[in-house]
Amino acid sequence: MHFFKSGGSRQKLYELSLLALALVLAVIGQVELMVPNVSSGLAAYAAAAVVFCLAVRSGSPKSPAVSYQVRGSFLHLSPLIWLAIILALLIVSMIPYPDPGPNERWETLFGWLLSILLFSLGVLQSSAWRPPFWSELKAQICAHKMEIFGVAALCLAALVIRTVDLEAHPYAFTNDEGWVGVEGRNLLQGAYSNFFRVGYGSQPVLTFAPTSLSITLFGQTIFAVRFVSALEGMLTVLFLYLAGREIFGRRVAFLAAIILAAMPVHVHFSRTGYSNIITGFYAALLVWLVFRALRRGKISSYLWAGLATGSAIYTYLGSRLGMLLAVGILGYVCLTQRRFLRQHWNHLLVFVAAALIVAAPQISFFISKPDTFMARVSTEGILQNGWLADQAAAGGTPAVIKALGDQLANSSLVYISAPAPYGFYASPDPYFPPFAAIFMVLGMGYAFMRFRRPGYVTLLAWFWSVTILGGMLTASPPASQRLIMAFPAATLMVAIGLDQAVSLLERQRFFPSHLVPLSLGAVTRFLAVIGIALSGLSFYFFEYRQNGYYGDAANELIYESTRLVTELGPTYQYTLLTAPLAFLNFANYNFFIPDYKKIEILQSDNLASMIPSPISPTLYVAIPERQRELQLIANAIPGGKWLEFRRQTRPDQILFLAYIYPPAEVTLPGPFQDTPQMIQKDITAHPVSYLVLIVFTAMGLNFWLLPTIRKHWPREK
């Protein structure tokens, strides 16, 4: 081979042999885990990570130590800052009032926003900050136009993936999503007298403000509720790129962002109306802003990072771990960088003050009602709910160690080899396909090798804190909805492993550069991540959807039966005989048909109690187990219309029976036919896949390949 012609051929052979051995061991580990032989699989993977680190370490260039500059100074507390602090204290004192006045919710909200604005203006004024001139912005845009185009194309593709056919997939709209929609509507209707309390699931009320805005724009629809998650999922891709670029460079950032844009589990939670997709959004946002502040050294940068950190308390519970991550990054740098604290104490003070100004009202509420702060943890955490204590009582310390080991394995192996049967996802496949799983483990090994550097220790803390606190120490792992915050970190590990492997080949001139005027290393990286992305999209939009992995009979019953009564019109009363499968207090009834008259018959042998007098137009809905009661109603009120609804993804199962009196013509839903038999799982059979493929290809050509062509192709003289 041509790379032996230059000096150091033994060293090149040594490094390439180590890389080959690492990949072979990783493949063995992956196969063993899929069998599953967990012990031998983990051992092979550990050996692969060690060999991989030896291979890339021997040839990787020495990077300079991280140095953080000090720019700007904070010399005095301006009157605006004092006014902001006084106003914030006043707002905080008003939050715990048990009986607020009729306008107090708006007074506290606007007072809170005003305190944030005054504090920000005071800090910017004191630090002599000025907004960039248009000429500066134009120069920056021109200098990075290819990068901006590539990132914009990626974000567009991510949004298309997350919004196409949004109401129908995943099927069907769940009651947890219905609760989010109901809470968003409650905010619009003024149901809360205080914006700084908690609502459904002990989540802060302002968590549902984006849903309120979406309902205002799109109406009270499934799309309105789910679009918020789709937008947050797309922004997570953007902030992951920015965070990865800040820490690891543009190449790794772009690889990771492409993988996350098409990662099936992240796409799934970006297409559901739960609030927990915001955790990954905040983790990526805060990591980016904190490292940006460290690099720039400007007080204004620490201000933006502090404001964002404080706002995380108003979202889903898991985002509070993102707040700890941001504080932990700064704490780690203070401990490891000489003179950092002495030179940056005023910057850190601005960060802390900004975070407290933003979070203070919600903190005040949690102090007045401490049981609401960690309400979910109290029920789901194995340290709090008694599960671990039961294990200790049953088998002592060995049983506890085994239980914790199983919990950790269930929470971590789901990324590479184990299925994800729980947590509102229910997939028979792991989060990553085998090819990506191999490079994730190798990338994690590389991060451990460089764990002393702030970027890599942040990556490891980001991933493992979520895996342990959101998986290992909670009930029934892997609960996918609690691991969402770690997905961006996992894709960064895949990107790092892949990039380091290809970089080693490039350093050894493994790619014959004389054949084509392109960087084959760039082509290899691009095709690898495109393969991972298309594999994920094929699985989620074909196999996952066709087989109804997400299906739930109760949610489907409510969705289809409320569509039926809506078609009949508000003159029809809606009567349920659906217990114990579905109950009238489920949120989706309130979300879909809030103004319809609804009656629930839990259990009755008395025919008179099931038939109102006088008889009014009614839709009776019953599960198959209660067909006898529905038959009694039909016998007592003859002349109605019988209907049988089957599950769309499982046509062999009866979903519910309906009796309409007086009879009316309605449309019966057919079986699931959006992708006829998956057409041999051919991804090009779906128009969405065509669009995504075109966007990704155009993005890659413009971002990587075309600049390389312009650089190497001989110009005409």
C-alpha cells in the first residue's frame, strides 16, 4: 500500500493494526451483547475502547491547554441593578400569598419580567456592552455563509422530520399529551391565579405557556400540542451543533447534529406532546452558553448563560439537572484552572445573580410548598419509594449490589443493544443501530482518556448523570422519557468515535488522495452519518409505525370515539361504558370534546340508570367486555345503529362497540395503510424519505464536499 513508502511505516502499521483490532473487538462486543452475553460483551467492548485509545493517542497531535480570557470588567452596581433586585424581592414576597388578588397574577408576571429586563440592562450598561454593528454582522455572515447554510438546511430537515403527518404518527394521542393541552388552554382561559405555582405532574405552570401560544396560533388540535415538542426538538439539534462546535469543533458538531436529527427515539419524543423533550433542549443550550462565556470572557456572555440557567426551573423536572450541569462546568473550571476564580469572580457573580433573578419567583413557591419540588422523584426514585429498601430487606447487601447493577445495565445498554420497552416509546430495538453503537462506545472511551479537559468531563457528566439519576435510580428502567436529556451527549460520543477513527486513517494517508480531488475522509464521515440517519428514519417511519409499537387501546378508544361523536355533532350525548379501560376523568375527553355532554356508567345492572328519560340523541360507547350492557340498551331503545371499531394497527382486535340513537351515517376508520406493507422496508418508497435524503445530500455537498472541490480542483489560468 502507498502509505508504506514514507518514513515511519512501522508506526503506521502499528496504529492501523490497533485501529483494526479495536473495531474487531467492538464488533465482537456488540454481537455478544445482542445474543445476549452481557459479561463477555462488556469485556470485549472495554478492551476495544482501550485499544482504540492507544491507536488514536499515539498519532493525535498535542492540543494546547485550554485558556480562558478575561474581557471587560464589572466595576459598580448601577441604579438599574439595585432597582431590579428590589423589584425581584417584592415579587418573591408576593408569591406565597394564599389568596392573591384578581390582577395579581399579571402584576407578578410583568414585575418579574421587568426585574429581568432592568437587571440585564444594568449589567450591560456597567460592562460597556454594545450591540454589534450591521457591518460586523454582515462580515461574520459572509465569512461563515457555507456553515450557516449547512446548519440552516439541517434544522429545516429536522423540523420536516418532526412535523410531517404529525397528528397521525405516533398513533394515538395520549392522555398525558391531553393534560398538556388542557393546561395550555387553562392558561388562556385564566384558570390560574398565580403563574408561579405548579400544574399537571407538579410541573411549573409556565411550562405550558408555549402550548398556550401554539393553541392560539393553530387552534385546540393535536398538531398545536405536538408542534411545541417538534420545535423544541429541532432547536435541540441547533443547540447541540453550537455546543459541539464550541467544545469539539465544527466537524464533530455537524456529525452529532445529523445523527440527533434522525435518531428515532429523539424524533419520537419530538413528535409527542409531552413536556420532557425540553430537557435535551436545555442541556445543549446551557452547555453551549457556558462554554461560550468561558471562551469569550465577556460579562455579557455570562449574563446570557445565567438567564438561561435560571429559566430552566420553569420547565420539566429533568431540566433542573441541566442547571446543575451548568454550575458544575463553572465549578470544575474554577478548581482546575489557575487564577480563574480570582480573575473571573465578577463574571461568576453576574452568572449567579442572573440565574437567581430569573428563578426567584418559582424558588419562592417551592420553599412555601417543598413537597412539590421533587414530587415525581418521591414516587419514582428507588431511594425514596422504598424499592431499594425492600431489596436490602430481602437479600442484604449482595441483593442491593445486584439490583443496582441490573438497574445500571438496563439504563445504559438500551443505547447499544437492549430494547426500550417502557417509557412512552416501547421499541424492540436499542436507540442506536449497531454501527453507531460501536462508535458510541469507542467515543466514550476516548472521552474517558481525556476526562481532565473541561469539554470531555462535561460530556461524561452530561451522559452519566442522566443515565444514573434518570435511569438507574428510578423505577422500571429504561424509562425513555427520563433519558431524553442524555441523547445529545450520546450522539456527540458517536461523532467523536467516528471522527477519531477516520482522522487516524487520514493521518496515515490511508485514503489515496491522488484518485479524486475530494477529501475521502470527509466523504466517509458524511456517508457514515447519512447511513445512520436513514437507518433511523426507516425504522421509525416504517417498522415502528407499521407494527404499532406505540399503540395503547385506551388512548385509541378515546381518540376514535371522540372523533365519532364530533362527527355526529353536539346534539348527541356521549355515554361511556368503557371502565376499567378508560374513564371519563381522562384528560383527552376534556381536550377533544370539552363542551359535549358526557355521562359515564361505571357498572350497572339497572337498565333504567343507563337510559335517560326523556330519550335524547346519544352515542353509547362500550368495550367488548361490556357488550351485554350495550345490548340491553339497544333492546330497550330499538332502531339505533350498531358499529364495531377495530384497532387500526391490530385489525384482529375489537377496540370498542358503538350504538347510535337515532341512527346516523358516520365514517368508519380503516386499518393502518399509510405505508402498504412497508414495500420491503425500502426507504425511497416514502415521500418524506425523499425529501430528507435530498436535504441531507444538498447540505453535505455544500458544507463539506463543494468547498473541498473548490480548494483542490485546478483553476483555469
